[in-house]
Amino acid sequence: MKNSYTYILANKTRTVLYIGVTSELKSRQIQHKNGEGSIFTRKYKIYDLMYFEEFSDINQAIAREKQLKNWHKDWKLNLIKTENPEMRDLFSEL
């Protein structure tokens, strides 16, 4: 079975976040960076991969995406900082 991912992107100043789900994380990030992602990410220039989780079932990834979208922004930032304290773009590590 193909792995799926829930991910969090941010803009350069780390003030706007976007949460998404995909089965092809690297190619999806390339789409976002090329402005081919969602209208929201293109409008606010949200291209940097801050955090991601891997799942063996797409339904788990979708459930996690929905859960994270209901979190307060501070909770999301704290989650990111637990795994990525420097808040750097993780794209190069894919």
C-alpha cells in the first residue's frame, strides 16, 4: 500500500500556515513551489515545508489533516517546533 502524508507549509515570515494531504509529498511540494498548488498557497506565497507526518493509510492522513486544521495556530507552531526547532524548509531532505 502507498504511503500518504499530512504536511504543513508556511510563508517566508512563518506567519501563514497551510495544511494539506498527499500521497506524493515531494512532487506535491514541487507543485506548491511552482505556484501550481492551491490558490491559497499561491496567493500568500506559502511554499516552505515545515512539518510532515507519514501514514500507511490515506484515511489516517485525511483524519490527521482535519484534526490539525481545527487546532489553534499556536498549537500548530508548537508541533512544528518540536520536530523542526529552526523552522527551516524541509524540502531538501525529501
